[in-house]
Amino acid sequence: MAAFVAFAGLALVKSTPLIFAALAGVMCERSGILNIALEGALTVGAFAAVCVAFATGSPLLGLAAGVLAGALLCGVLGVAATRFGVDQIVAGTGLNLMAAGGTAFGIAVVFGVPGASPEVPALGARGEIALIVLAFACALGFQFALDRTPWGLRLRACGENPRAVASAGVDPRRVRLIATILGGALAGLGGVYLSLGELDLYSDGMTAGRGFIALAAVIFGRWTPLGATGAALAFGALSALQFILQRSGVPSELMQALPYLAALAALTGIVGRARAPKADGVSL
Amino acid sequence: MTVRREAVIGALALLVVASLAMVWAGTNPLNGFAALLHGSLGGYHQISETLVQTTALLFPSLAVAFAFRAGLFNIGAEGQLIAGGLCAGLVGASFIAPGPLAVVAILCAGALGGAFWGAIAGGLRARYGGNEVIATLMLNILAVLLANYLVSGPLHAPGSEGSETASLPHSSWLAVLAPETRLTIALPIALALAVFLKFVLTRTVFGYELRAAGVAPAAAVRAGIDLRRMALTAMTISGGIAGLGGATIVAGVLHRFNVALSPGYGFIAIAVALVGDLDPLWIILASFVFGILQVGSLAMQAFAHVPKDTVTFVEGLAILGLAARRFVAARAAAAA
């Protein structure tokens, strides 16, 4: 029993940043923006949170900074894609490189040593639990908003048929921009959880591809908030299982590969019908 | 605004950003750029090393451009390069044959490995309409995990500390072009490949169909081009090119497969391909410029104390700026 509780706890810890990032992915993709810069948003969120917590001594200000940084990074993607006709994938790739380069540069310049920051005032156990609860609250709230509010209807319509949205007098580019910024804020929160919730520092590469696992969770969760949350939980549980099975002879690479294999399988549609929003990734 | 003026303004903007970063890092930008240029072009060994990096970038950049021309986003050159390198390393370490034969076998193994990795994404797209962006992203990580598993477990070189296969026998190393350097015949192979791809794209029916599929898919379908088949073919060839690049790193530079064989060549390649305007011949020049950055950034870090990651940031910014280029051009045309 105690072992199970420890496992469940670890699974929750591993899932939470994935849930935030996966919700961000759902929000962007349902609006028609295929956001592959989620990895970058997690990175800058985690990094900015640590920098501000270090400078001010306040983890809450750090949290705010992380959310803002994620929103800003994805905001650039949103503006580029909706106002400058930039291809979303190309822009996302550029932003991921900028986030990786910028944070590595920042670590060296701000803290004087490359690689990792010193320990900073973090959110603590209570703050960590609050963020975990917040992740699930966001999932429920987002699912409700998507299904039952005018905003949700517009968001879904933008991802399926942006022209219809425009003919109804709503600017689909604006809807997409706002969705991307909100998504960035969510992903930033995922980054904050990594650096100030689970840990109390930033180190290079700490996001470790979670932004891409989140994209897999979006597909596996069939582009719905609760579905993606479920997929993120499953992927989090897999990575918790990895710690338990460390000495059992099951190759850890196989466990790590499962989310990505699941995403490829989901792309084939063999494991049930999964369809992306029709205008996902299509620029206006 | 002409394309040339636009390019100059873009390059200047990137130089300003890089300068600001250097100032922030506490270095006089002139010293920073001097270290970068001296470290990459300042002598025999510097230039040869820059050409080694040029070669390493040229293969995946050609791969990315080839797929882009077919309207496919291959952001999986990194994974294809690793898959190719892995196959090349395995064949190279186990296949005993006289020198030239072994070299050919290694390069073919690399191209096939990369082609297979690319074909998975192409096949998903062709058969199920699966998004090749997502597929190649996932395949990038899967390639690393597979390589990690194989070379730290079943295929690990006995007695080696790193995650790598056994060394290739000396006879199957690529021939060195300039004495006491790591510059091998991989460079002329890459250059010839670029010229060949330019020829294929512009002078053959297949190249025309491929470009048609990329530029005007609806028209291509009406002209009887099978888009699904084109997606599979283009991704397979693209992967093969990147895989061949991985093989040349294994047989020419490391002389074994190591999981750390690429510092992100496949991602930088996207910037290189865009800077080269997706034209194989311009990509040669772009690869050289990025080769300078690759080698020079290390010198800049060592001698001018500017973190080498500055270059990664500027490369990302270049991608973003180049992607916005079409918009700038269109607005200029409207204003004229």
C-alpha cells in the first residue's frame, strides 16, 4: 500500500508539467495553431521563474514571471503566425532554438556559471500541491469552457473552419492569437512547476523533451482537455514506473519510448479514430 | 525592397543582436567577433575544422531542403542522421572487408538507415495522412533512445567508457583530404550531392513533379501526380541524405558511432536550408557560414568569454526572421 501511494505520488509529480503543457497544446491546436514551441515555453517558464525568485527572493513573483515568459514566447509565435503570415512550424522551430540558446546564455551570464543555477527560494511542498491541484482545475475548467461557452465555440470553429468564424464577424486571427498567448501562459506554468515546484533551481535541458511528449499527449487525448490530461497522466505514470523498474532489467529507454510510440500509433488511427482539427497548422 | 537589401538588413539586425548579447556578457563585441573569425578562419587547422562542420551541416540541410521543396516539413533530419550514423557504426564495426568496399558498405548502411527513418514518417503521411511534423518530432527522440539503448547495452564497445560502438578498423576510415586534419572526402561527396540534387530538382521530370507537389498540390493532383507516393518518396530520399551525413561523421570524424555524434546538426539544418533559400547550391554557401559559426562560437567562448549559446539564439532568430521574409517582400511589392 505504501509503495502504491509513493508510486501514485511520483506519477502525479511527473504528470503535472505534462498536463499544463498538454492543455496548452490543446488550446493552441483547437484554435488552429500547431505549437511546437511548447518545449521552448516550458524552458523559458522554468528559467524566468528561477531568475526572478533569485533576484527578488519571492517564489510567487517567480511564478508570475514564468507564466509571463511562456505567454510572451508563444505570443511571438501567435503574432508571427497570425499577423506576419509566418509558417507555424518554422517559427516554432526558431523559437525552440532561441529558448534553448537564450536560457543557456542567461544561465552563464546571470549566475556566472554555465549549466545550472544555484538553489533559489522555491514554492515548497504546499505550493507544489497547489500547482498539482491547479493543473486538474485548469483541465476541468478548460473542458467546460470549450464545450459550453461562446469562447469555446469560437475557438473550436477557428480550428475547423476559420472562414466561417470570419463571416460571423469574429476575427479568427485574434482568437488564435489569444489562444496561443493563454496556451503559452499554461506551458509557462508547467515550466514553473519543474523549476520552483518539483525542484528549487534551473539546470540546462531540465525540460528534457516534455514539450514534445505533451504534443504526443494532445494527439493521444484526441485534442480534448480531459483526454490530453488523461494521456499526460498515463505518460507521467510511465515515467514514475521507470524509477521503480530501474533494477528489474526492463530497459529504461523502452519505457521512455512508449509515449512517442503511442503518438505514432495514434497518428495511424489504428487505436481508434483520432482526427486533428481541420485547420490545425493552416495559416490564415 | 529588393531581396538583396532585405538580406543585408536582416544580417545587420542579427549582428546587432549578437553584439548586444556580447556586451551583456561583458565583452567588447569587436573582441567577440574577432575571436569568432580567428577561431574559424584564422589558420590551416581552423579552416579545415570549419570545413568539417560545413560538411556535417550540408548533408542534413540538403535533406531538409529536399523535403521542404516537396511541401513536407522534415524536422526529423536530426533523428535520420542519428539512425544513419547508428547503422553505419554497426556495419563499420562488424563488417570485415577490404577498405574501399567497407567504406561503400558503411555509407550505404547510413543512407539506408536514414532513409528507413524518413520512410516511417513518409509512410504515416502517405498511408494515414498523419502529420509529418509530429511524426518526425517523435522519431527524433525515438532515434536517440534506440541508439542509447543499443550502444549502452547490447552493442556497447567492451572497455569503453562512453556510449559508443567499437572502433572502425583503420582501413574503413574515409580518406583524409588535407594532412593532419579531420577533413575527409565527405566534403567533395556532399558538394557533388548538392550539385546532383540541384540537377534533379530543376532538370528532371521527377524534380518538377516534386516541386509541383510542394508549390501547388491541387494542381499537381490534376496533373496526375500521386501526392501520397510523392510524400513517401521525398521523405525517404530526404532521410537517406541525412543518414548519409551521419555515416560520414562516423566513418570520417569519430571512427565509431557515439550517441553524441550530433550537437543538433539536424535542427541547425533548418536554419541553413532557409538561409540557402532551399536551393542546393546556395545551401553550400549557407553551410559554410554556419560552419564558421559552429567552430567560431567555441573559440568565442574560450577566448572572449561569450557563451557559445549566443550563436544558437541568433540562429533561432534567423529562422524566425527568414520565415517572416515573404511577408516583408509581399508588403514591399504592394507598396511599390
